[in-house]
Amino acid sequence: MMNYKRISLLLLWLTLAVNGFPLYDGIELGWSYPTNETVSFNLSVPVSLIEQNAISFLFLAIRPTNQATNSSYMDVVLVNFTNDSIEDEFPNERGFPQLDKELNGTDDLFDKSAEIAGENKYFTWSRNFFSNDTKDISLIPGQLYALLWVYGNISANWTFTITKSGSQPITFHNSRILYGEDKGPMGDHHGGNQGDQGDHGDHRGDGDKNNNDTDQANGSGFQDNDDYDFDDDGYQGNSDDDSDNDYDYDESGNKTLRVNPLLSGSIERFLMPIWILSIFLV
């Protein structure tokens, strides 16, 4: 006789074991738990965006919220859509992501793949919850993290165009991830806001990562911490009535309305303020 109770529990577990949320432009990020020791990520990107050279990279970073005073402490994955590479990275002394292997660490991502299915290209990779690599961040079940993402385009002369960026609070629980307040399209998705939309600002580097040019970065691209609060479980909700407004912060940390800022300078000098401003997400 078929045990319907066990089947129901299995289906429930499978539903909770797959999580994710849409970014923008048809891009979706999902993750699941093949075992109690590993988490697998799946990034779905419309092939048309890649063929049109609209986007060519995505940075995905996970940062413990209890490291608010150390904005460079985050685990970074770089997905390059042009050569299908998926790299394990960590911020260097200037705050810009660099290969773990170049920082005396190790590449701890495995089961990497990139393949086209239908109208999308799927980039997948896995990692263990816990790592002995000092350039990795262990994912402790029950601890609150901030998931940060930035994507855009890289040209042949290393000109970067930041298209969109955002963030999401998440908590790993071995068998699932909880975040926000509404059920989303890809699983147990709470609070469908992925963060303020990043500005379509060109970001040009001159090829010299050690230059001393004065650059501007007027928009963080991440959601305004005055518009959202996180409770003890990492759940997200509106905290005031001006959540429809987009804000920037000047060099003194004062909040101002965003007015189509132009982002220019080297990629390191642009993304560094993003990593630093991310500490205000919690």
C-alpha cells in the first residue's frame, strides 16, 4: 500500500529545497541542496542578452551581516558570460574581487557547467557549506547573510558597464533558505524586492588598476536601508512611506534624491564603494 504521507512529505521537502528569485532582464538565480553539506547555485540568463552583448558578467557576493564593520569580508563568485568561466574570488586589499588562487587561497567551487537549454543559458556551480580556505566564508545554518549582486558588460578594452545591482537577506538552513515575506516564483521566497535597481551608468577603466584618478560613484545600486528593515530572522519589510524614491549618498554620507548619475572611473574604484555601502543594508 502506498504511503501517501511519506510522499507528501517528500514533495514538501523538494519544494522547500529549491529556492531563488528573479533579478532583472529575465535573469534568475536559484539554489538547492544536493546534500546537507553542499549548496548548488543555478543562474539562468536569456541567450538573447548574451548574443546582443548586453551583458557579459555577474558578481555574486555573500557577506555575513555580523561583519558590518568589515565590508571587504565577503565570498565572491564571478560568472563570465563570454568565456563561460565561473571563478571563486575574494576582495583584495583594495576591496576589489580577485581570484582566491591569486590571494594564497584555493578554488573551492565544483561541478561547474554552462549550457544552453531553450532560450536560456544556465550557469551552475556548487560549494560546501564549510571551508578551510581563509578566502572563503563558511555558510553557517541559521546565520543571517546579505546576498549582493552586480551585473553588466565588459568590453575588449576592459570598459565595464554596470547595468543592474541589488541585494537580498538570506539565511541558510541546510534544507532551505528563508528570506523576506512573500512566496516567490521559484520557491520559498519572502519579500520579492531584490533591492533598488542599479543605474545604467557607464563605468570605464583605463587599464591601469593602480591609477590615482579621481572617480565618481554617486549611486550604490543597492537598496536604501531607510526603506527596508530586517528583523531577527532576516525578513524584509517596508519601514517608511518613501520607498518609491531612489536615493544616493554623497561623500559625507548624506542621503540625496538620485538624478541620473554618471558613473565613471576604474572598475575597482566603482565597485569598492558598493562593497562599502553594503554594510548599511543591515
